[in-house]
Amino acid sequence: MRVIHDLSVPAFPGERAVITIGAYDGVHLGHQAVIGEVRRQADAQGARSVVVTFDRHPASVVRPESAPKLLTDLDQKLELLAATGVDATAVVHFDRELSQLAPLEFVQRVLVDCLHTSLVVVGDDFHFGHNREGNVSSLREFGARADFDVLPMSLVARTDGPDEPISSTAIRRAMAGGQVELAAAMLGRPFEARGIVRQGDQRGRQIGFPTANVEVASFICLPADGVYAGWYQRPDGATHMCAINLGRRPTFYEHADKSLLEAHLLDFDDDLYGENAQVRFTDFLRSERKFDGIDALRNQLKNDVDHARSVLTD
């Protein structure tokens, strides 16, 4: 997949493009359905298939005090978009100046001048531009003058739970409740947190359960505090079953500043410090709680490891 950063010049001289636009945070099943339609339409037209997205969530610029935490950082988002088979992703640098741009000026600059768009495929709730003033109707009006069509798609509905469409917001809500299985059903894969393994206080090693302390960026959305089963992937691609503790370790600390992600790799004993980790959450095991002492905690950790092994090998 080609990644386009310079949007000031034609991306595909002499060719047309079928495109979609959005934050695409999480690249969930709803997003994948839209991209699948982009690819089908592009194949039928002999055009390029392109996702137009942003280098940060627009809300982080226009309303930073209430901007959502992200399901994927930019690197992971690009990896997931590449896996859809799309020809290219155009990454728009979103800043205060762009946020003030009139919707149709953005369309002219990116869709017309850069991508020579023939068709735009979007969800039927699509909004864009300054104050979200642009919508499917205004995009269609502009397309009639700029020689491109607009195809709105119905949002993909959840197959379980409430009668609502799959969305990044619904996934964040599931994560906030520790429902990583539900989040995975909407993402089409387990939620994955990435970060560098840092040296911690080594309390886990002292009680017989060494952990990789994974430092995750503060803008990433994590599940609710608790204990989970999952998979740890190393930079060489090797994966290991793990029991994951996400929380503030109340047995040891009265008031921790933030939650810590600790992964205990099953049947593993090696140095992980400094490496990039990918931790996938597959099953919620229990909520975090304070124990009366080290022995009680050690016994519970043994049960957690056994429980994790059971669900991961089932």
C-alpha cells in the first residue's frame, strides 16, 4: 500500500480514484465494509482505491478537552488499512488551520486536485469540514460540479447486543466496561495495545510471577482495570500466551497515579526490556482488587494464570 503525505500534487497523474474519508480509528468491521465497497467500485472502474484519513483525531485539535482516546495509533492504523488491500492511504496533517477550512475547499484541495476522485464512498452519517458543516448532501452537490459521484452506505449493525451500528464509540464503551470480547467482535480481531517494555519495581518477579511492564501511550484507549487473558507478540513475530494485569496495584499502592499494563508470559523466562510489545486482550478474567497480603495475592495470581491458560487453549 502506498502512503501519500504530500497532497499538494496529483497522486496518480492520468488516473482516477475511488475514495473514502474518515478518522478510521480502529479500522473496525464497519470501516472494513466501506473499504471493501471502495475496492469493488475501483476495480469496476479501473481506478485506484484510496482511504483519506488524518494523522491525528480531528477532535484532538478542535475540542482537545473532550477528544476520545484512540483505539489505534497512526502506525497501527496504516498497517490495518494496508491489510484491507486498498491501493493507497492519503494521510492529511490535521491542524488548527485545516480545521478552519471550509468543507468544499478541503474537497477541492484533496479529492479533486490531488486524487482526481471519481467516486466517494462514505457512511450515510458522514460529516466533514469546519464545524462539521459538510455532509452527504453538500458533498453530492459539489461532486456534480467537480465530476465525482457520492455513494452513501448504511452503517454495519452489531450482531449481538443493542440495536446500533458498529462504531469506534461503541468499541470504546465496551472497553470501558472490560468487555474485550465484545470489542473484538466489532473490531474483527482482539484489541491490541502496543508499547515499549520498561523496567518496573520487579514485585512480580519477587513473588514468582515476573511481568513485562508495557508503557502504552497516554492517548491510547485501554480496557477497564482488571485481569485478562491474551497474547503477547515480540518484535520477531513470536507469540506467547499471557495473563494481563491492567490497573493500579492496590495491594502495594494506596494511590497510584495511573494504571499499569503488566503481562505475565506463560512458560517463558527471558529478558524483554526495551523491546516493542504487542499485547492482545482476548478474555476478561476478573476485576482488580486489593489483597490482604503477599500470600493471598500469590495464590490468586496462580489461579489467574491457570484460568488464562484454560481459556487460551480451549
